[in-house]
Amino acid sequence: MTVEQLHQILGMSAENPPPENGGPDEIRAWFEGMMEPTPTAEGIAIEPVTIAGNPCEILRPEGADDSKIVLYVHGGGWLFGSPRSHRVIASNLARATGQPVLSVEYRKAPEHPAPAAHDDVFAAYGWAVDKVGGAANLAVAGDSAGGNMALSAVVRARDTGQDLPAALVLMSPALDLTGEGESHKTNADAPLVDANLMGLFNMLAFGERDRTSPEFTPFNADMSGLPPVLIHVGTWELLFSDSEALAARMQAAGVDVSLKVWDGMCHNHQLFAPFLEEGMASLDEVGAFVSARLT
């Protein structure tokens, strides 16, 4: 019972739709309320920390080695989401890796259009590198819009001559902001993030500016020299082809990249981890990947 679990979860979620004609604050409150009951991993201490003026969290499993850290960037279309709403992912990353996880908050659109969020994540990258005494003691992860910014931070670090992390994990990264990839057509009505919602996210964050700009997406960046990368994506996603194309470009550039495709899974299915076998399995696989490289 796996895909069946997902359909049941999506059916229940459909009973609590976002507020009709709601503004940014109403949409954010709706999402936080929807995610609030989701169980998080047990035995994880949460420490608030402020980075670049944003309220972030360090999630620390018992006995964790504070000389290492996983920087995690949550998704939400640059519009909503927070370390609190995505604790199910961050806490299970802490559990699965046995390492502290820095869950990064960043400024949101439309009040703070891109690249404000990208800049905040890059500032958090520098903070994390300093905290653990070097990028070799750091892994970076992100989902959806957070996957975009996680990759962007690592590319930016490389381009500015900074040391790179030991590993990079991208879960359903939102990279093809022009919607030219195949799945943006074949999966236009996919659950959680469909073509209309992605269009709204992009308009609020980027407006009429060039959405291929490296300020907004690393999709067209030079991928050479990046650390080992793990990409997870579902087949039932608007953004499926983003991950396929990215993996191909990384492989062509000589990056040690692994692409895991989850058959029948929707966007960001890790958010359903306590109720969905594939969600928890994905986070466990991410944990094993990071642990093997963050030694």
C-alpha cells in the first residue's frame, strides 16, 4: 500500500483547500495550519537561531556531533513555508543522518522579490561553514524552491572561490522557471504544484524579469566541480523534467550525481513521510547518502 496511501492523503488534503482569493498572509497561515499536526521525528531538540535577520532552527538529535551540520532549505514557492512547517523533513534528516540540521528561513515574495531569498540562503551557507570550521563538514539539502536555492548557494560558493560542501541533496527542485520542460506540459495538472500555481509563484517572485537569470535559478549554470549530488523526484510532478535535465547536465559535466525517480509519487512527497512509506524511505536514503560523505 504505497500509491494508495498517497491518493488517500491527497484526498484528505483536498478537504482543506487554500483560502479563496487569500492574500500572502492568509495563504501562509493556511499552510502552517495544515502542516502543524504532522508528526516530527522523536528525540530531536530544537534550538532557535537568527541568521541574516531570519528566524532559523537547528534540529539536533541526541548525541550529535556539533562539528558537522546539514543545511536544509525548505520549499514553498518563495511565497510560504517555514522551518516550522517543514519540521517533518528537517527532523527526519537529523534522525537519519545523526547530525544537526540547520533549517533555514528566508525572506518571501511578493514583499521581498527574488533574489532576496537566494541571498539569505547564501548568507546561511556562510554562517554554517563558519560554525563547523569548513565546508567539508557541511552537507546542503533543499526541496522544491528550496532545492533551487540550495543548488544556487553551492554554485555561487564555487563561482566566488569558496570551499564546497561534502554533499548536495535536491528533492524535487524547482529550476525550469520558463516551464519549457516536457513534464511542464504532460504533468500540468499534477497535485500540490500544478502549472497555474507555479505560474503564480513565478510571477510573485520574479515578475516580468528574465527567469533564466542565474540570480533566480542555477538551471543553466556550469555544473562542473560540484560535490556529489543526490536528486529525488516523483513521476507525478510538474517539475519531473527539471530533475531529469539537471541530472543529465551534471553527469555531462563530470559530477558524481545520482537520480532517484519515485514511481507514482507527487511533488515533495517527503512532507507526508509519517503517513507515506515512500516519503520516509526517501528521507532515509538521503540520510544514508549524507552520512557516507559527511564523515
